[in-house]
Amino acid sequence: MTESYNYIPDAEEWVAEDGLLQEPDEICRVTAQAVDAGKRADVYFAEVLDSTRSHIQNVLNEGHIHKGDKQIKPNYKVKAGDCFQVILPRPVPLEAEPENIPLDILYEDEDVIVLNKARGMVVHPAPGHYSGTLVNALLYHCKNLSGINGVVRPGIVHRLDKDTSGIMIAAKNDEAHVSLSRQIQDKTAKRTYLGIVRGNIRTDTGTVETRIDRDPKDRKRMAVVVDGGREAVTEYEVLERYGRFTVVRCRLKTGRTHQIRVHMEYLGYPLVGDPRYSPMKTPFSIRGQALHSQTLDFIHPRNGEAMHFEAPVPEDMQKILTRLHNGQF
């Protein structure tokens, strides 16, 4: 089990508590279980910390993981009950490189750029994903991006999971970034999501209020917890029912990691195709969860105008919706 840990390289959170995306050093304590006995340390920590083996090997070799006062090496064989202290240093500010990657741009001016992110695209460079990200594409397309989040995540105000598609906004200067961050904190900037879930949700509307933290049994998952964690509130509205499947619209009142995915599973209606929270075969073909960030509302940081945007439903989800409507499942 772990006592403290929140290093999440590909999260759905909009901002950190101070309004900016920050990656301070992270410290946690991890206790190995019986099923982990005999694993190499680099393999074990790559699993529990949801990272790549090469990245964890660097962390181990740099002396950031200890058992008592003993530094652990990559080839250490883990024993049941081993208690480790892990320090994951703030990522080295890598210089993300511009890459000529096509972008689906919904709106752009001198302050902001509103995009429709494709499913499967990582938002910013992180261990295991140093190229091909949205940031790489933005650097190629835009002459200027805000520098508040450093050279790894220029312009990035909020994030989407890799396998969630839909609307994102990036800031082209620091003034716009600060304004958008404040709107997100104050909940005046709003997004809605379209999702397809398993099961027949009986109530037409509802609100889920829980606390969310990392699952103590599986570090790659988030989970609803009784103690600790952070408050998470999701509103949902049923749009269509198809017996074994339901189409829903979700509104986030908070922005926790994997929040909609966790809350839908918690209710007993996991998202179709979710490889982490609903790893079951479906009659549909989709790579990742059937979740789409569909609308975005915010106040323009320069002129104060109310802005509204909607991203079209992606082809993979539209095919599922058509099959549901035609009873082909």
C-alpha cells in the first residue's frame, strides 16, 4: 500500500490547487504485497508507479528509492512486506521539439487556441511519450505559447487523458494563461462530456459526490475512497437508453484524475472500451474509453466575451451511436 503519491503523467485534472500545473518532487511509501515477491525492483516499480521501466531504472540508479537506509538497485529482488520510500524528482525541463503534426483547430486568435484533440494523442511530453504529443504539434503551429508551465508544457492550461477525445484550450501568452486558470479554479470555465456506458441507468439525472485517490491495490487506477483523497463531484444526464448501454452527458464540478471514468464505474456503469476501468470485450470497436470532451465555455481573457465551442462526435463513437440506434449490438 502507499501513504502519499500523486505523480500522474497523463491526467484529466485541469489545474493544480494553486491554479497552475506543477510537478514538485513526489514522496511516497510503497509496501510490496505477496504477489510482488521475486520481482526485480525496476519491474515492480514500473508497475506500481505506472511508469516505464527505463525511467524507473534511472530513478533507482540516481538513489531515489530506499528500503530503510539502503539504496535499492534495479536488480534488487522484492520481498513481500518490503517497505520502500520513493522520491520522484520534478521532471527535468526537457525542451519539447516542434513537430509537423496536423491539428484540428476550432478557433484561434492572438491569445488562445481551441482544439479538438484526437483519441490516442498524449497532451504533453512525459516518461514514455517524448514526441508525437499535442505540445509538439502546438510548438510547430504557434509562434508563441505561454511559458508558465515551462518548456515541457508550454501553453497547457488543462489536460485530457490520452484516450479521451475532444475540446482543449491552450494559452498563447502568460496573461491569457492566468485568466483561464482562474476561470477553471472559479468554475466559470465549463466543459461537458459525452459518454457511452455499460448498463441501463435508471435515473434521468444525478450527482455523484465522493472522494477520489489512487487505488491502494492497483497504482494504475484511481478509486473512490472513504478517507483521504480529494473531493470529486460529477453531474450526469441520460440522453438515450439502449437496454445494455446508455448514452450520458457529464459535467465536472471538480477536475480529478480519471474522474468521470471512476465515477461511472463506481455507479456500476463503466464507460465502454475503458481499458483500465472496464477491460471487457464489447460488440463495438473503439481504442480507449468512449468518452468525448464535447463542449467548452469560457470568458475570453482579453475582451471579456463569452465563448462557446462544440467538438463534433468522433467517428469511432458515432459508429457506436449509429449501431445502438439501429439495434445492432
